[in-house]
Amino acid sequence: MTRILIVDDHDVVRRGLRGLLAAQAGWEVCAEAGSGDEAVAQAAAHRPHVAIVDAMMPGMDGLTATRRIRERAPDTEVCVFTMHETEELVSDVLAAGARGYVLKSDPSRLLLAAVEALARHCSFLTPSLSDALVSRFGRRSGRGPAGVSPLTTREREVVRLLAVGRGNKEIGSVLGISVKTVESHRANIMRKLELDTIVDLVRYAVRNRLVEA
């Protein structure tokens, strides 16, 4: 029996996913979570084979939750399920330890295919995204890093948390780093992006789909 954890802060989405997944022979939804913190706890308690995790949630976002799930339940494979399709987000998702990436606009059969692949510890990226990444890589070949975000994966995590109103102490707690390190990341972010205020940073985050508007 393939056990699945559903993580999304919208109840209607969780209900829809439960109906879709529970209808598949040999699959069961062993737990649900409406936040990143709850997702980590449920993964540790139930040890699901696959966790389907929304990328953008208030509080602990899906990327941080993915990293924590992989630490607490290393045999659990994570499929990030999101509306957003950006190279930076895909890079961050994979760096966090997820091996699946499916868009909420994709046909349901692709999510089912992703769960099936991850249950066998194989990777799955939505085909449209795979094609886009190959195309973009080809266009960039030999031209340097044009268009690549100037921020590191960790700096983008800090941006997401700053943009949703988290303070330095809270960010340090969520990411498992010191307040001093958070302050250093924050200074580097503002310098790299040539921003002056937190309002400018929020606008950057929304414009680049690091958070939802």
C-alpha cells in the first residue's frame, strides 16, 4: 500500500486531492496537513511514501517544509504541487530535496504519474516544465548566466520569509540559522538587488513569484 501525505493550506484542495488519490488501487491518504509545521510532524509520525506539498503556504513555506520532511523522514519522497513555474523555484525545490514538481494547472493524470514515479524513488517533472528548461538552457548555452537570479537558494528563502512579514528571529528559527546569519543574508540581498526598503523587497518577491500577491 502506497501511503500519501497531502499538504496544502486550502481545505478544498486537500479534499479534491484526497478524492483523486484514494480512488487509485493500492493507494491511501494516510494524513493531511494545512501548514508546513504540521506537515513535518505528520511526516515524522506516519512515514508516508510520498508527500504532495504546496510550495506557497503562510508561515513555513513548502520548500522549508520539504527540507525538514526529508530530514525527519528520509524515505519520504516529496512532490511539490504549485501554480508557479519559474526556473528559480524549480532550482530551489530540487535543492530542498524534492524529486517531483507538478503544476496545479496540469491534468490530474500527471500528478498520478508523479506519485507512481516517486513511490518507486524515481524523479518526475511536469513535461511542460522539462521542455521549457531544456529550451532555456539551450538558448543560454555559450552566453553566460544572463537572466539567472543573483540570489542564492538560501537568500531566496530569506526573501520569501521577509516578504510575508517574518522578523529576523523568526526567520532564524524557521531556517535553523542564527539571527546574525539572517542579518548577513538580509544585507547581502538588499545590496545584490539594489533595494532600499522592505516594501521594495516585497515588490521584488511578488514580481518574481517568490510569494503570492
